[in-house]
Amino acid sequence: MKKAHKSIITLSALLVFSSLTSTSAYADNDNEKEKDGKRMVAPLSSFNNYCTKTLSKNEENQFKESGMSKSRTQGLVPSEMSSSKAREAQNAIRKLTAKNTPAATAAAAVLTTALNTYNTSRTTAITTYNNMATVLKSQCESALAPFKATLATAATTAKNTLNAVTVNAASTTMQKQSARVAYNAAITLANTTFVNASKVAVTSFQNQMNLAQVNLFNASQQADQILKNAVQTAKLSL
């Protein structure tokens, strides 16, 4: 009898514990559903990266070699440091001038002209790139403007529709939750629509910026090679 009595007590305790655990699990599940119902999707608001060319480390180095560097605002600006090719030419000119022979003096004059041409070529290439980058960024932003406006309108409409339900004292909890679900769906659709609509403009911007970079790098490399050859020729007079 005692054993049977103990078994009944133990079984009863297990049933009570199981009931409490199940109730807690259902409550946790309901809480999670309630949290999900209150999570709100935010409309896209940061558009800075859409019309901006992200540079790899290799590209940054190429810009540096072309006479440009990142400013504090992360924009590309002409570097104040002269290139290694220009410094090499300047050193050769000083040595030729110091030698003070007719051949060395003539070579120094020719190399000085080559250095000036080099600096002008690099400046022109940098200016051309900067002007092109400004135009392309402006075109990209103009192309995205109507899509941004559509997104903003959709977000405002969705928000107003949501508020009409959530601030209404007569609205039930279920109605408010349904309104939030509908709001999230509307914002998700608006965000997706913006991203898809902007792809053509953004892709065009990136491709044209890549081309502008290539033109800058090629012009810089060509100028480097011409000056390098001029330095080698001038050094023959040392």
C-alpha cells in the first residue's frame, strides 16, 4: 500500500510539473508571436552607397600612384606628395645642373621640360577623372530620385494606414497585429521595389566609374613611362 501510495504521489507530481511546463512553453510561444507581431520593418533611408564607388585596396594604391589620395571625408583628392618618378627626375636635374657641362646643362633643360609635361599630364588626367566622377554621381542620384520619392510615398501611406488602426481605441489586439503585419509587408515590398528599380542606374554608374578609373590609371602609367625614359636618357650626360 505504501509503495502504491508513493507511486500515486510521484505520478501526480509529474503530471502537475508537466502541466506547468506545457503552460510555460505555450506562454513563451505566445510571447514570441507577440514580439514578432510588434517587430517593424524600416523603410530604406541610407542611400549614400548607391552612387558611390567602393574601392579595393589595390584600387586605392593605383589612385595613389596616379597622384590621388583619400581625404578626411574619404573623397579622392590630388595628393600633395610628388610621385617617385617626379622625385627621380628632380634629383637627376640637380645632378646635371651641378655638373655644369654643356651636355649636362642641355640634358637638364630637356628633362625639366619632360618633368613639366609629366606634371601637366597627370593634373589633366586627375581633373578629367574628377569631372567625370562628379557628372556620373549627379546622373546616378538624379536617376534614383523618382524611386526614392516612390519609396517615401509608399512608406508614408503604410505608416498612416497603420496609425489609423493602432491609435484607434476601438481596434482590437488582433486588428492591431494584423495592421502591423500589413505594414511590414508594404514596407518590404517598397524596399524591394526600390532596390530592383535602382539596379540599372547603379550598375551603369559603377561601370562608367570603372572606365573612368581605367582611363586615369592608363594616362598615369603612360606619363610615368615617358618620364622614366627621359630620365634614363638625361642620365647619359652625367
